[in-house]
Amino acid sequence: MKKFFAQAYVWLLLLLLYAPLIFIAIFSFTQSKVMGNWAGFTFDVYKNFFTGNFQGSSALYAALLNTLLIAVVSALVATIMGTLAAISFYNLRGRKKNVLMFVNNIPMINPDIITGVSLFLLFVFLGISKGYLTVILAHISFCTPYVVLSVMPRLTQMNPNIYWAAMDLGATPGQALRKVLIPQLFPGMLSGFILAFTMSLDDFAVTFFTQGTIGLETLSTYIYNDARKNGLTLELRPLMTLIFAFVLIVLLVINLRSAKQARNNKK
Amino acid sequence: MMKPIHRSSWCLPYVVFMAIFVVLPLILIGFYAFSDGNGHFTLANFTKFFQDKDSLATFALSIEVAIENTAICLLLGYPVAWILTNKKLNKSAVTIILFILPMWVNALMRTLATAELFTMFGITLGKGTLLYGMVYDYLPFMIYPIYNTLQKIDPSYAEAAEDLGATPWRVFWKVTVPLSKPGIMSGIMMVFMPTVSTFAISEFLTNNKIKLFGTIIQEKIYASMWNYGAALAFIMLIIIGITTLLTNNDSDNQVEGGLI
Amino acid sequence: MGIAALAALVSCSTDRSKILKVYNWADYIDEAQIAEFEQWYQEQTGKEVHVVYQTFDINESMLTKIEKGHEDYDVVCPSDYIIERMLRSDLLLPIDRNFGDTPDYTQNVAPYIVEKFKQIEGSGKDANDYAVSYMWGTIGIIYNPKFVSEEDVKTWEVLRDPRFKDKIYMKEAFRDVYTTLLIALNKDAIDAGEKTIEELPFDTSDESIAMVEQFLNDCKPNIAGYEADFGKEYMTQEKGWMNLSWSGDAAWAIGEAKDMGVELRYAIPEEASIVWFDGWVIPKYAKNVDAARYFINFLCRPEMALRNMDEIGYVSAIGGPEILAAKQDSTQFAAEDATYFFGEEAKGVCIDPVQYPSDEIIARCGMLHDTGDRTAALQEMWSRVKGDSANALTYIIIIAAVAAIAAAALISKNRKKSRHKKSGRR
């Protein structure tokens, strides 16, 4: 009985959490602009979305491309810089380490808008005209802390003697990094990269303040501008449905696989 | 004897980067907050805020909404985290993923979808819908940290208490809740501050009827009133500082206190 | 491909003379014309230009960007009272209308509008030297005849009629709303000759503000939301029954709604309205003045004016026989007098009354003006009305929460102390 109520509670909340997504998904299969008016089942909205047959299609495509480009570049830079930093932070001790780790945590504690405003002021102060460069720099600044925090635990688990063995055998520090450290740290780097990538994809506020006036839009800022005019436009429904379905499938596959592995390991 | 890997030079790029893109920007908020358009020191931006009834009222309203949102998220989220970590009530590890999954869909899109749903059912947009949308957006941020700490609690504590004759209710309040305090604290941190400072979301959920403090900051910056905007951001920074200190103190207690 | 785009943008931004930064209202141009202009400009001058097109939806935010942010937009489209303000604060460059071999199409602007621009009080400067009018219109109510009758919208009182609870979308434009309502609420005084439509827009006395505020507070239960742009969309979707809006948005919404099988109409309540004008100007921080003035000239070609009108629903400031000929349609519209705009030929022409209101409606329309220092007072009134903001309960909740946190902190401190004592004994 207790279990029933507990499960019912959890699933009720999940239902509420998913209701908007489900409704959007349902109404992505009809041509009606107004949610709630069913105008017959059709794939037309999807067709139009993929063929670019709607108003402002090129702007939306450009925004999607920008979003991916910015996310890939900033996540890559963040991963490289963050991994190197994590290795050397890990071996620091005392006050120095505390201060650096504290600064590292600042972008994670700060609400987006503070990060955005502070970077906005920085670029104004330095006189850098805002555009791709500023957005990418801004994204790197809030992505890297996540990489550092993802790589750190792997370092705890690693035996540093492997590194010294490589050095003793005549490897340069660079070689030791490439051949020994990176393979060991790779899982942490990967999860850091993925975290950084999703943080960048999802960001709105920081991009908003650093995008400047050259017409650079990401998906978030595109949606923001579009929604101020038209609410949630028709073309965004299939887009959201596809993103949602993609995430759902990826996460479920990963989890089923790791659950399977865990079971196999037990045997 | 294990010798640590000394490669302090490797963090140099990141340290320099942080100095320019994390520390300097925060200093600049302070600098702009305390100066006028020509860079001279002034407190005018702050006195302006305390005389600006509109901004003050919005500030108070934002704090209220944030308190309510945090409280509702905690009340709704704690039971979820508890149920999901309780082996007797839940065996699936996927359920927690289901709570986090919507976060991968763009937040603005989800917010718009929620507002759209309200309009569809003919519900008037206003403070009620704002709170619903906020809870909707931030609930996962409350559940996840609490779930994490609850998961790490050694079940033997609760078992021991039960063996000593404590009722399940008592075990929950005297053992589980105190042990999960760090999770609660970080949940509160992750919900409270972002709620005060959201912008865009509050407008979408109320058809521009209600705006929160984040919107005021955005409006000022967007209208090129940088010094005033910086002063408002500075006020936010102070609140963040205070909440961080408070929560840190409490977690120190926790580490020290352990079981009561 | 992305990298190429990036490289292109980086290289572009270095050579500013090849970029024209246009800052316009959202949905305010047939966007195909932007590319056409790039080509036309090359044909006329042999110079290359790439247009960076950006939009705003609130006059004031555009103004502060230029005034305080010194943004280098080359050509901008503010409203009449903002042009007034920009002239007063010396933010505009005079427009050189000598285009060499290219004809000066800016001559096509209707005399009515040139005359109205002279009423802009820009500290002695003639606004016609600094601005070329683009679009103009009135303010009124878009309504859905399914729910609202023609009789209802004959008066602004409809806004506070309790039958329309939660069904009206209000334009996020405090000055337009204030001025319109002020004239409407002073109808008796105007009829009695005590006040004039020309003077009232300058009146920002506390009594007048209080009068409008009272009216707006009465309206509040009816307001479903404040919008800068999405109102017309919501009207076509029947989410709202009425939308206080500009005539151009009305024309657009009526057309759009028709395609969706929804009937919408536009009415100017009988007491009062506003005629407003938007015009192209070149701000003083512009970096590509030459392309900017050619851009303005390009948009004054009757052909472009007609296309823009079709696309966005607003009415072009361009007058003349070509426009009149294109706009007449006896199958759709009843005859009216539009002589103020097209001259004597326009007596009894069949033309869209949403776009070109008749002579008699125009006669009771005021014009917007810059209210200087009193703007803040207007704005405060507006946020007071809008604000679902803090009330007594807000402060009670905040104080209760702070008290609860303090109490919790105290209790845990005491516990810690007592625990220390205990462990001491142990």
C-alpha cells in the first residue's frame, strides 16, 4: 500500500513534468497554429521543418548551426584547458589550491545573469566588439569548471607511479601526458566534455549578453526573439519533439547498457 | 612512496584565463557599480535603487517568488528523492534519470510549452502560473542533490535507530533528514538564487504582467545603463555571498555534528 | 561551412565601409528588399555593401542603445516623438538628398506627412531635414466581432467593461496609451473648447496622470497580458478578444486571420486617437552614412513602398497617384474622403479605412510628443498599473522566511554547544 502511494506520487509528478512536452509532441503532428485545435494528422510540419519551407527558416538553421559550432569549440577548448588544470590543481596543496578551486567554482555558483552581465562589462571595458569570439570565450569560462570537476575524481583513482615510470623510461612530459595520463583520464574528460557541451547548448543568458549586434543568434536567443513575437511558433514544435526524442533514446540506451554491465559484473 | 605529478605550469593557461574571464569581470561589476558614466566614484547607483520604487518592489517580489519556489520544490522534491533512494519503494535506477531528462530540452522551449498549455486550458496567466512554471523548471535541481546525498547515507544508521526502537517517523526526522542536510542546502542554493535572477521565463509565463529582478537587470543593461545595471548585479552578488556563507557554515556543522 | 561563415564574419567586421547596420522595428519591412538594396546600391554607386539587419520592439530601448551605448547603427527607424528627442539631444545627422544620377525618391513622401513633421519640436530644427518618414498610422482596437460588437468599440470605455474579463491584450507602449486615453477622457473639455488636441499630448500634470491611472486600474481585470509584438498573433489565434494596437498591426492581423477563417476588425473609438509616424534617421554615431542615405532613398521608391505595405500591413508615408491607384478597390471598400493624404483626387475614393482613415477621423487625432523629464513620471505610473508587484503579503513572507532561517541557525548552534558539553563530560 505504502509502495503504491509512493509510486503514484512519483509518477504523478513525472506526468506533470512531461505534460507540456507531450502536448507539444502531439500538436507537432497537426498544422494548427493554435494548440488545442486539432486540424487533422499530418507530417507536414516536419516536412516543412526539414525542407525549410517556413518563414524565417534560414535564420533558424543558422541559429542551430551556430549553437552546435559554439558548443563544440567551447567544449573542446574547455576540455583541454580543464584537464591540464585539473592535473596540476590536484597536486597543489593548502591555500593556493583552496583559492584556485574557489575561483573555479565561481561560474557554477553564479546565476547565469551575473556571469552574463560581468562578461558583458568585461568586453565593454576591453573594447572587444561582441560576436563569435566573445560568445565562445564566455562559454569556455562557464564550461571549464565542469571539466575540472569531472577530471578530478579520476585523478584520485589513478596511480601516479605509472606516470613516473614513463618518465623514468625516457618519455618527455608531453609524451607521458599523451600516452599515459590521457588514456587514464579519458572517461573523466569525456564526461566533462559532454557536460560542457550540454551547458553550452542550453545557455541563454550568457549568450544574450555577449552576442553583440552582428546578428549572431543561437537556438536560445532565436527562440527568445521569436517567442516575443509569436509565442511558440509551429516550426519549433517538431524541433522540440526531435530533441526530446533524441535525448530520451540516448539516455535510456546508456542506462540500459550500464545496468546490464552492472548485472554482468555481479555475476 | 607515491610521488605526486608536479606540473604546476599546466594550469597556467587556465589560471590566466580565470583571472581575465572570471575574476576581472566580477571586479568590473564592483567598479561599474560604484562609478558614474565617467569612471568617478559614486554611490548614486545604489541610492537610485533605494529610491526607485519600481525596482524595489520587483526586488521584493522576486525574493518572495524565490522563497515560495524553493519551499515548494523542497516539499515536492524531498519525498521524490527519498522514495527513489528507498530500496523498498523503488528498484529502478532509471526513474531519477526521468526527472532530470527534461532539463536537456531548452529551458525557454519548455517554459513556452508550459505557458502554451495554460492558455490551451484557459487558465489566466499570472502569479499562479509563474510559480507553477518556476517549480516546473527548478524541481530537478532540488531533487538531484538531495537524491545524491540520500544515496550515500549508510543504511546501517537508520537500521541501528530502528533496532533501538525508533518509529519510522522518528528515524526519518532524526536520522535521514539531518544526514541529508548538505543535499538540501545545495538544492536550496540551486533553486533560490537562479529564481531571483531569472529573466525571460517570468515574462513568458505571465504575458509580461510580472517581471522578476533578473529582467530589471537585463533591461538596464540592454538600455545601456551599465552602471545602474552593475549596481543591481552587485546587490545580487552580495546576496549570493551571504547565502553561500550561510550554507557553508551549516555544512561545517554537519560534518562536525554527524549524528545527533 | 560553419568555419567559413565565421571567417567571413570576422573579415567583414574589419571593413566597416562595406557594412550597413540597419536597426528597424520587428516585422517592419519586406525582407527581400534588403538583398535587393545591396544589389541596387552596387548598381548605383559601384560600391559593395552588406546589410546587417536588426530589429527592436520598443522605441526607448533603441534610443538608449544609441544615446548611451553609442551603438554604431547607420540607419534607424524611430517614432515621431523619439525623432523629436533625438533632434533635441543632437543625435542625428542631416540627410544629404543629393544622390547624383540616382533620382531623389524621398520627394515622394506625402505633403500631409511633411506638414506633420514640421510640428515636431526639435529645438528649432526642421525634422524634414533629418528624417524621412517611412510608415504612419493610428492607434485603435483590433476586435473579434464574434465576441465584441461594433457598438462596444465606439468608445474607449470598452476597455473597462467587466464583460471582457481577461480578454484584452494591452500594447506595451505607455506613451501611446497615456496620450490616447488622456485625449479620450478630456473629450468634454475639448468639445467645450477648453482644451485642444494639439496641446493635450504635452500635458503630463499629476492630475492628468492620476486620471489616466484611475482608468487603467479599472481596466486591469480585463488585461490578459502586455505585449510589444505578439498581440496580433494572439488575436488571430482567438486567444484575446480585443487588442489595443496600431493600425498596421491591425491590417496584418485582419489579413492573417482571414486565412485562418477568423474574422477580425479594427476600430478607432470615437473620442480620440493618435496619428503616429515612424521615420528613417541617420544617428550621429553612424559609420556608413553614404549607404544609409541610399538605403532611405531606395525605400522611398513607390514600388518598394507598395511591397512593404503589402508585406507588413502598415501604411507607407509615400503618397502620389501610383499609390492611390494601387490602393483603390471598390469591391471591398466603401467610398470615403482621403484628401488630406492624396489631395483633391481622393474625394470619395474606395480605399481601406484601416489604412487610410477618413478626413473626419484624422481630424480628432492627436500627435505624440517628447515629454522630457516627465517621461519618468509616466513610466512610473505605467509600472504601478502593470505591477502585480510586491504587496503586504510579500513582506510578511520574506520576514517569516528570514525569521525561520535565523531560528534554525540559533537552534543548531545551541545543539552544537550542548553537544560540546556532553562530549566534554565524556
